[in-house]
Amino acid sequence: MIIWLASYPKSGNTWIRSIIAALMYTHDGIFNFNLLKNICQFPQKKYFENFTNDFGNFNEIKKYWEDAQDFINLDNKIKFLKTHHINCKIGPHNFTSKRNTLATIYIVRDPRNLVNSISNHYSLKLEEAKKFLFTKKLIGGYRKNNESINDSLKVLLGTWDEHYKFWKNNNKDYLLIKYEDLIKDIGFELERIIDFIKKYTDIKTNEDKNRNIIKTTNFKFLKD
């Protein structure tokens, strides 16, 4: 079953992904970037290869969202997946459902701060970045000739507020993490994350490990 790490882009998803990778896949809590391979992004080409080869066609990919997740869950193990996709339904096709989703950790960032980050990341003027947040759009994925930009497929964002509401309203088991709270008190937020994940799987951690997680996933360390 899947525990989603979901967010609108530039909201701190990679930070949370790093924290959870160090928590779940190390003994000492010391993060390195290879650990991110344990928390893959969805949708991604490798999950859809059994169903289609038309990876650049969003209308084709949406047919297999749940089939791909069924395939991921064949081993009956808990896994974490990162996504920026809105938790929507298009026609008869759900992005996910209770059949495949165990829980969701949703990371949200104040849109007033997000505007600057979107502007820098996509090289947009501030007014354009503001419109980005409130315009439905597809991002990423394959070029029209199916030449791969990377292994990620097209992602439907919706608007910023739709993204937040759809993930919140479509999940019973849901933890909200605010980006600004991470900045303010990362130790407290780490404890919230640990308590939440403990409901679904065992975690081996202690004070030393938690200190290492905080130290090796801070901005300066990741930047270096």
C-alpha cells in the first residue's frame, strides 16, 4: 500500500522526502542523495510499461493510474511515493483510491511565498508566477515525439487551491505538514511525521538518529 508524499511544486516535497528517506532507510539517520531512490515519483514511465507505450499522451496514461498502482502494490508492502499530481477523477478514472492508498502526507506552502519560488524555478515574472498558481495545467512528461525529457510522465496540477482541497477531502488518513512550520521547528514536525508513520509500520529511531536526520537534511547541507 502507498503512503503518498503529495504537494504542489516547490512546496518542500523534496525536503520531506529526504527526511523520510533518512528515517526509514538508514540506521543512523545520516542522509545521502542515493536514499531518494527508495521514494520514487509517480507517475513515472516504469510503472506504466505493462499497460501502454504512449507515454506522452495524458489521456492514455490516465486510464492506467490505478492499474499501475495495483502493480506497485502486488508485493503487499508499504512504500512511499512522491507526487505533484492532483488527487482527481477524470471520467471513470481515479488518480488513486482506498484500494491503493494507505495514507497521505501533504506538504503545503503559503502561496504568497510560493510565488517567488515558482518565479525563480520556471524563470517567470512575478505576475506570471501568480497566474501559474491559479491556472489549471499539465507539467513535465514526454515531448510530442515521445522523446523522454526524463522518466516522469505528464502531471495534472489543477490550481493551487484545488490541489490542496482535493488531496485533503479525498483522504481519511492524512497528515498536513506546513512548509513554514518546518522552518520554524523541524524537530517538532519530525516527531509528528514519526508518530503518523508509526500507525502503519514499525520505525526504528532514537534521539541521536533524529538529530542526524535534522542535521543532514537542512538547507545548507543539501545545498553543499
